[in-house]
Amino acid sequence: MTQHINLLSRRRAHQSMAWVATRGLSGLVALLVLWSLVTEVSLQKLSRANDDAQQTVVTLQTELEQKRREAGLDDVQTLAKDSARMRHSMEEHYALMQLVQKGEVGSLSGHAGVIQILASTPQSGVWLQGVDITNAGQTMSVSGTAYSTAAVMQYAEQLNQAFQAMSIGFSSLEMLTEDVPGASSKSQSIKFKLH
């Protein structure tokens, strides 16, 4: 008995499978290369866009600093240093600030109101020569000169009425009579001090 073996067909089957495998592998490699090229191009575009955005940020920061300097605004570091210096100064003078806020060494509003009342309370024959304000504006003494004791008394009464709203009152009055130097007749002036 004889057997026939067809070697040609098997060889062709192996060749066609190798051909398909080679073509498939080549196609896969070509697809991967194409995909990597597309990815590289998109990465380069993103890189350029990122560089442009960074350049825009740097340009805008430069313009902002220039406009800030033109407007006279200090930069953040200078402001932080000034703030730290002021905070340190406040901490050093904390006790004094507490005294001022309590009103023990003065008044935060000043003494303009007292001066206005003194200026707007006229009395003929009376001239103010000194004002002493102490105890944070709660105690005051007024000194001056007058022609008569009656003028001094009227002036003291007017001041007491004017300062009632500020809780300031005068409780004592000192008067001293002096001769006016250089006067032909015997003229006298009265020096006074209201407390």
C-alpha cells in the first residue's frame, strides 16, 4: 500500500499564516508609530500653549508691578515689613496706649471743645492769660487779668454754666490786686485764677 503525502499544501498553509502574522504585526507596529506621532504632536502643542500661558503670566505680572509702582502702592514685602515694624512698636508702647485709652494721660478727642467754649464766652474787662487742662480734660484752671472783681465774678459764673455739659466746674477763685505800673493815677488790676 502506498500513501501519498501532499507536502506542498501544508507548506503553503504555513507560508500564508506567516504572511498574515507578518502583515498583522507590521500593521500593529504602523498603528503604534502613528499613535505615538499623534501623541507627540499633541504634546508639543500643549507644551507651546503652556509656554505661551507662562509668558503671558510673566508679562501681566510685570505690567501689574509697573502700574502698582506708578500708582504709589508698595509691594507686599514692603507692606509686611512696615506692618511688622508697627506691630512691634505697638507692643513696646502697649502700657502707654492703655493709659491713653483710659483717659488717664489725655483725651483722644483733644481739648478743642474746651478752647471753643473759652473763646466764645466773652466778658468785658477780663483777659485770659493762661489755661491749664489736666486729668484728661476733667480738671481745668483759668488765669487772667481784670479791671474789677465784679467782672471776674460774672466771668466765673458764665464759665461754670458753659462747662456744665462737659462736667467741668470751677470751685475756687483766687484774686490778687496789683498796681498798674506807669499809670498816672492810682490804677489797679486784678489777677485771678479759677480752679
